[in-house]
Amino acid sequence: MHLELRHLRTIRAIHQAGGVGKAADLLNITQSALSHQLKGLEDQCGVELFARRTKPLRLSAAGMKLLRAAEDILPRIEALEDEFRALRAGKSGRLHIAIECHACFEWLFPVLERFRHGWPDVDIDIRPGLAFGALPALRREEVDLVISADPEDMPDVTFTPLFDYEPRFVAAADHRLADKPYVQAEDFRDEVLITYPVERARLDVFTGLLTPAKVEPRAIRQVELTAVILLLVVSGRGVAVLPDWVLREVRASSDYITRKLGPGGMTKRLYAATRAEDAGLPFMAHFLRLARTEPVKMQREA
């Protein structure tokens, strides 16, 4: 037996309408075409699907079985068709994000909170365990967007600039460097540097300051959470270098000092990497707009 979706729609329409004529109107076909289709369906099934001597037309026991199948399958097919229509219209989709910037959670969650109100049908997720294989995962379509400070020349990937930020030195208010207007690489030689648990190539303090100067801190302590880093700093257990958006609250606290890295400070830029064909999707474009504006507001609050 070879059933098609039109057969299931026919059974459902005749059951709902109570007759072939009204069902034909529902299906927007002629009554003769529907009768021919019904006969062909019964020939395939090898049984009568309707008790024709009743008014309104009623399903036979075999017809009820087919109706149950139609009521199970057709709503799922129709929901799938709705999803595809929404995809074509750019109203739904998938936004799975990988982050190469450990501190980015501080501004990403407010961005996602605003985004979900405008795009409730977009599947949002932050994918763990992809921090350093994020761009290959983007090309394999395992994720849809990568937050990165290191753009690469990839022909099928678009790097959209998001915003510039300033990595800043932070220490307890009574730290020995508190009187300096800025810190330099040499100032870290006798310090315990508290960092996120990522490789040095992903840390601004190393790539922009310590590695070029060939300076090594006295010790490095890796901590997962920003709040814990700041707790250790204020307790005098070490110093840290964090983005300005992370320090927007502690800069107003008398318990901490923050300083520029070098006399002119340091400026870095974050990017959003997407597959080239996805960059113009309406929901993706909206997310990128939010990701450019929300962190800047947080920086102004600092």
C-alpha cells in the first residue's frame, strides 16, 4: 500500500465535512476528482473506508484507523511546513554560539535576554567545550556564531566588528602599585597573576604586554569565575587584567584600583564570526546590532 499525504488529507476532510461535496470544497478540488481519489485509495487499502449508506457519510472501522493516522501525521507535517515558512521569512532559525572570550558572558547574557524577546522562535544555545575549536565548528555547522578577538582570513566566514574594549589592571586599593598612574610589563614580575583558565594566546595581558616584553609573573593562578577573581584580588591574593566592561562596578569601589596597561592604555576589538551565507539573516543581523550596542552601554556605566 502506497499512502500519500493527499490521501490522509482526503480522509480528514471527508470526516470533517460529512460528505464528498463539502470535502471537495475544503480541499479546493472538484467533487469528481475527490471521488476518483477516494476510489483509488480504497483500491490500495483493499477495504471500504466509508459506510456509504449513512448520512452524513461515516467512516468504517478501517477508515477510522486511517483517520487516526491522518490526525497523528498531518499536524506534524503542517507544523514542519510552518517552520519552513518561518525560516524562509527569516523569523525562526538556530543561533548556537561559541565563545573564545572567557569574560564575554558578562555582556552576552544581557544581549541574549533582549534578543529572545524579539525572536522567540529562534533556538538559542551557548555550546560548551568549543572555545578553541570554535571556528572549525562554525564551518562544520556545529555552531552558528563565534565571539572572537582573533579574526582570520577565511573565505566562507564573515567577521563582523562588534566593539573596542580596554583591558585594565585591577588590584586591591592598598596594593604596592596603587600610586602608579599606569602599570608596565616589569610590574608583573613579582606578582601572582590571576587569569581565566585559558591558554596564554587568548589572554590580552600576555599577547599585548607580557609576551612581547618577555616578562613572566611570579606565579599564575587560574580561576573560572569573574566574581572569584575579583574576590581574590580584593583579598590581596594577586592581581588581574580584565576587560573594562567587567570592571564597571569595581571602578567605583574604594576597595579596588584599576590602571591602564602602559601610558596610553591598550585597545582590543571583538568580532562575531558567522558563515557568510548566514550574515544577512534577519535574526542574525538583529543579534549583531544588539551585540554592538549593549556592551558599549556597559562600558559607559563603568
